[in-house]
Amino acid sequence: MLEKARAFIKQFGKEMKKPIEQRLKEIEEEIISTGTYTHTEEELVYGAKVAWRNSNKCIGRLFWNSLHVFDHRRLEDEEEIFEALVEHIRYATNGGKIRPTISIFAPGRVRIWNDQLIRYAGYEKDGQVIGDTVSLDVTKKFHELGFPMGDQPYDILPLVIQVDDRPPKMFSIPKDAILEVPITHSQYPKVEQIGMRWYAVPIISNMGYEVGGITYEAAPFNGWYMGTEIGARNLADEDRYNFLPQVAEAIGIEAKRAHTLWKDRALVELNYAVLESYKQAGVSIVDHHTAAQQFQLFEQQEEKEGRDVTGNWTWLIPPLSPATTHIFHRPYNNTKKSPNYIYQQKPFHLEK
């Protein structure tokens, strides 16, 4: 831990132009005395922003320095933590003008059981899935805690919060805190009849924030959506909502023979519908071409600062027309830097 803390503080001092000698001594004494140390709020904020800058899978890193940080390390009551999470949802949503936000809770003490703060439930009924297939297991787990099994495709999962070794507590998110967007298409009115929708803000809550040798297990964060995340994956994947056949029918093409490229044509129109619907609703979203251009600007800025840009190519290329972006045509070093956001084990056991 001391070695990682030293490396982080030296980076902090260099980039923020801060003296660090005394701070290094304080951290060393604290680690020797207690086995750990406490970040200052300035260190916490700086580290969270740089963690976004270092996120190899994220195409939206141009805006890393705009991240708003809520420091909630003092909270140890489940109800207070829940209220802080609702505050995060409201602040980040901002009436549709999405604000990149992270809320950071005490390390080693707080866990959020949800993959995302806002996510649709998934139910199995008569061999069919209703709702989001990706949520099947967690919905069953939350049902054990008292969440009723429903039969609607867009039921919002509750938040489940655990502090220390206490039993987890479940909370329903206020409906007026969640902004959803119905998916329509100005050229194909039948698309609206499918009844598709999606929520405005993707707030990742199952990843840890690692900085200077300390991991904050509960640190939900968000940017805004790139359209293909919704239109080419969540609503289109066969193992998610699988709406492509219905979209094809709505726009008047047969979903039968592969050589007609019906999937491609339906996919383009679905992605157009997502972008158009979010813009009409006044909700921040970016198309994949613009996102790739923004990432190229990020690369140029990092080069000017003398920093290498790392990246996971398989995640950076968009799932729709990737070869039309510069990212498709160049390799990236996938070395993981610190600070960063890291995958971690689920805080609960799933029965099979």
C-alpha cells in the first residue's frame, strides 16, 4: 500500500503542482500506525477524475476533468446512503442535461448490490423472459429480500445497500427521480407502437474505484449514453430485449433472409430512433461518430501533455459501423493504469 500511495501522491503533486514531502511523511506514519491511510478530499477528487482518464474501455474520456465528485465517506447509515444515491441520480439527471458524477463511500464498509443504480428487472415466465435478461439473477436475489416478482418489461429494480456485516437493506427509488425516454421514429410511426423505452442515465455501481492502494468498493459513477449502447446492444441484442425483428416489421422489411441485410437496416433505424428520441426529450446523448471524434481530440490532448493513451480496442470501437471511425484502424496499448475503476466480485452469492 505504501508503495502505491507514494506513486499516487507523486503523480498528484506533479500534475496539481503541489508540495508533497510533508504529505508523504504523514501517509507513511499513518500506514505504519494503522495499516491504511485516508485521502484528503482534494486527492479523492483528483484521483476519481484521473481514474476516468485511465479507463481503457471508455470512449468518452475527453470530458474526464468535468467529473463532479460527491464525498460521502462519512456516511455509515443505510438510509443516509440511500438518500445520497437518490441525490446522485437527481443531480446527474439534471432534467436531461446529464452531468458526469461520482459518489464515493467509505472503503471496506459499504457495498451496493446493484450493477447500475437504475436498471430494469428481468422475470422468467412460461419459458419466456419479461424485461431485461441481464437482470434475471439479481432480480431473483432481490426477490429473496422482498422485491415482488412482476410481469412488466420496464420495472425499475430497487437499490440494495449493505454496510459492514449488517443485513442488506432494500429501498425503492422515487419515481420522480428517474427519467425515462420512450423510443419513437419520426419517419416510421409504427416504431412507437413497439413500446420501447430506456432510462436517461447509466450509473455504474458494481465497479470499485482504486486509488493509491485503496479501493472504494461503493463508488457509483456516470457519464451519458452513446446511442449504440442502447440501440445496438440493450434493445437489439438477442439475449437482451431483442427488438430487431419488431423494428424490421415496423419499418416495412421482411426479417427472414440474411442476404437482404434486414438486421443491418433495422439496426440503423433503431439507432436513429434512439438518438432522435433522446434529443427530442432533451436528454444528453452522443452518436458513435461524434464520440469517436471526441476520443481523437482526447488522444491529441493527452499527447500534448506527454501522456500515453491506453485503450481496449474491442470496447472502444462502436458496435455499429466501427470501420467508419479512426479507432478501428489503429492499435491501442491495453496496459491498465492507476487510479482506475476496477471490476470486483459481487457482494452476494447467486444460487444456481
